[in-house]
Amino acid sequence: MDAIALLLLQIIVILLAARLMGYLFRLIHQPQVMGEMIAGILLGPSLLGWLSPKISATLFPVESLNSLNAISQLGLILFMFLVGLELDISRIRKNGGKALLISHTSIIFPFFLGSLLALILYPQLSNDRVSFLIFAIFLGTAMSITAFPVLARILSERKLINTTMGSISLACAAIDDVTGWILLAIVVVMARSSAIDSNILWTIIGLLIFIVLVLLVLRPIFKKLGSKFEKKGKISHDLLAMLFIFLLISSWVTEELGVHALFGAFVIGAAMPKDNKFVHAITEKINDLAVVLFLPIFFALTGLQTRINLIDSPQLWLFAMLIILVAIAGKFGGATIAARVSGMSWRDSGSVGILMNTRGLMELVLLNIGLEIGVISPALFSMLVLMTITTTFMTAPILEWIYYIRMVPKNYELTTSVSEIDANNVATAVKLE
């Protein structure tokens, strides 16, 4: 088949599967993104390749995956820009020390457990090309991730955003996003530097210079762009093109520095002015294309790299179960205990804990980067994907059980108890999923 025709057919199949599974999962009160994640797994060797190897090989030949990968990477750059755009430091300030205590505990505790788990998994699932230190840091980071967009959507659908529990959970997830990407950047720099024998010090210096330039040079420019938006009341094509140019240059710089293109996209998004209307307008322009078209392609590629048949022995299945248990114990346990110590009720503490245990798309991004740079093996990648699906799927039903919906007034509406800026920022963040 002609390369363009094959690419178009692949995208058609991926979108159909994503929308169908997303619809089915919405029927059982799960986020759309949960169904799209499952659709990606079903299109890979774990199901389609197992049921019909011929159809799988015809539809997704190995030599065609580079085109899909390039498209999905562009989509991820747009998505990470949106995630950075939704990072609002004011939300963290409003919740003060309580959010900092819970978020730091929900990072440190699972990171520590993940690092201990690395002692068991490294001899069995890694090799001498990856140092134990890099492996342990990556595994600890994988245990520590929280998916802010999925968390925001669940809170919005259950009308819990304006509750104390909801606002604290959002603040904690925002802190987790920043910390998680810093940890991932450290892992990528260490792994790539050791692979090409480059000087890690120069990479770090280059990264620091880049961040300083973004904050001191580009941020004032972004503020001027925001002022232009306020005068015109809309984002012109010229303004949007300028934003894309800055975004792509930033992604290119961090890729060349040896970190990752996605880190640059996140930094640019985080540096943008947080004027509510400006953020909303940019999100409206970019969100639909990124979420509806590009992200399902990323999920399909993740599914094509997930081979459940690699977990082919009782020992490996035991490792997979251990990973899931450690992930839940670290994130849910750490956040719940910290929330309780900070003075929240057990019901609110448990709700914060299960929300922080949501991983979703952010975890899959991290895992794909880990596989790309060779820190984790295909078998461990498949185990961690199973952990991601399990922890994301369990969030909604367990939240219903812990924080029963009838506890929230039926006439609940967004009120002035949370600022208009916060409410609208959450609304636009929810649209990311």
C-alpha cells in the first residue's frame, strides 16, 4: 500500500477505536482518556496482533511507525505546552503549607518505595548498559507521577472542584507535575550523557541558561502578547504563529541539550502569563486538535509497544503485581497519611490519596521516554503500562466509595468561594482530557 494511503488508514482506524472505546468508558463513568488508552492497547500485539497477526502486520508494519511517531510527538509537544499553560502558582499559594506537605509526601514516599523496588527488579529486568542509579531514579519517578488533567476532569464531573478536598488535590497535582518533570529531566540527561559520553555538566549549564532566558527574555514578550490579546479580544493568526514558533524553538533547544523536546514545551507553557481569558483562548485554539487527533495516535503507539505476552512466567506476573501494589501503597498511602496529619478528615484524606494515585497520560509519556532512551526494557514497560491503567481505572469508583456523591449538595454550582480565575483555569485544564 502507498505510504500516504497506509498512514491515512492507520489514523482512521485509531480514531474510530479511540472514539468507540472512549464512549463505552464514559458509560461506566470513566474519563474519555481511559477508553483511548485501552483502545491503544487493543490495537497492539496484546490483542489485535494476538488475534490476527496478518491484519496487524498489514495495518501497522514496523517500517510505517516512524511517520506515526513523528505525528504523535508533535501532538505531545502541543499537549505538554497546554499542561504547562495550566500550571498556576497562585493555586498552590492559596492552599499554603497543607498542599506542600501532601504533595511532597506523595512524591517522596512513592519515590522511596520505587527505589527499593528497583533493588528487586534491576537484576531481573535490566542490564549493564543502564546503571542502577538511573534505573532506580526512573522507577521512583514512575511511582510518583500524578495526572493533573484526569484528576481535574474527575473532580469536575463529580462537582467537587470547589470543595476543600478538591482544591487541595488540584494544588498537589500541580506541584507533582513540576517535580515529576524535573526528576524526568535529570534521568534523561544522565542516561543520554552516559550513552554518548558527553559532559553532563555542560548539559545542566545549558539547561539553566535556557530556563533563565525563558523567564527573563521570553516571559516579558509573552506578557506583551497577552496585552495585544486583551486589546483585540481574540488570538490572531500572527499571534498564534508566533506562539508556535517560540514553542517549537524551545522544544528544539531542550532536545539538542539532551533533555527532551517535551520539557521545552512544558517550560514555555509554564512561563506564559496566567491571565484567565488569554489562557482560555489559547487552549480553545490548540486543545481540540491535540486531544482528538494527536493523542489517540500516541496511545496507539504506546499500545504497539506494549506486549503483554512478554510477561510470560509466574515470576514476571508476580513482579507486575508487585509494581502495582508499590505504586498504590506509595501514592495513595503517602498522600492519605500526609492529608490526615495536616488536619483533614479521614474521608477527605482518603479522597485526596486516591486522586493523587491517578496517573493516566502523564505516566504514559514518562514510560515512552524511558523506553526510548533505553532505561527500561520492553517487558518492564508493559508491566508499568498495566500499572498505569490499573491505578487510573480505580480512581473513579473508589472515589465514589470514599467520598460518596450524595455528600455534595444537589444544587452545587461554581461559586465565588473559589476565585473566578481558579474556576476557569480548572475548566480549561479539564478540556485537555
